[in-house]
Amino acid sequence: MTVRSKLRSAITVTIWREDLVALRACEEGMARFDALCDLAGSNGVLQWPRWTQLHTAWLSLHPDAAWLRDAGLVPGANLVGADLRGGDLDGADLRDAELRRADLTNADLDGADLCGADLYGADLRRANLYGADLRRANLYGADLRRADLRGADLRRADLYGANLRGADLRRANLCGAIASSAPAGWKLCGGTLWRAA
């Protein structure tokens, strides 16, 4: 397996069959890999000369493919500054993703896993984050105006400077989140949010 950076925005990803065997890939996964190799006319190796943000976004939508990232076979989600306006990322696996300054206006992130994601300065206006996992996410300076955060898990998230005006926070868990101001029903104590008694 080789992940080689050619330019700042161009990454070459090469996956060898022997790496998948060593990682004990399931039979179904191996069959898919072999079928792709046949289509590409390659012998036990797949290569993407220019791994793009679109590849990363596609991979995040397939939970059964997340192990490729976890095993280090493909790069993690680097979507810095990506234009994902209105994108359907329902249930996407974006754990620890780099989404700084990404435009996620009106995006559907219902039930998405954004645990530990870096959303510094991201535009999440009117985004659907219903039931999303945002634990330990960096939302510093993010625009969350009118976002649907009902039932979202924001424990220990950094919301400092985030704009939550009009956001729906019903049943959201903000315990231990860092903030510069407290939304209704919460109190700010030493920069940390706690449920108002």
C-alpha cells in the first residue's frame, strides 16, 4: 500500500491485493476488489492517481468501506473548504474529518458521525444535523444559524464563537461543550455549558 503526496491537492492512492489479504478483508470485499481489478485490467493492484475530495466524500457514505481509512489504505476525509452545499451526507462516517471552512449550507447530515471532526469556521446554516454525533467536534466560529441539531450529541464540542441563532437544540446534549454564550436552557460556567437547573 502506498499513499504518496504529489502536490498539495493531488494524492496517489495504491491498494495491493496482498495488503487486503494481510488485513483479513472479508470475502465480499475481496470479490469487489478483484472485480474492480478485472475492470481496470490490473493484476491485484488498484491505483487512483488523483485522489480527490469527491473520492473521500463517496467513501464516507459507505460504512462498510470505513475500514479502508481506519487501516490506513486510503487517506482520511480532508474536505477543507469543500463546497458541499445541499449535499446528501445522511449517516456519513466523517469521524475526525477535516472540514474547516467547508460550505455545508442546507446539507443533510442526519445521523452523521462527526465525532472529533474539525469544522472550524464551517458554514452549516440550515443544515440537518438531527441526531448527529458531534462529540469533541471543533465548531469554533462555525455558522449554525437555523441548523437542526435536535437530538445531536455535542458533548465536549468547541462551540466558542459559533453562531447558534435560530438553531433547534431540542434534546441535544451540550454537556461539557465550550462556548462563548449559552443557548436557552443552558448555563455557561467557566466557558463550559451545563444544563440549567
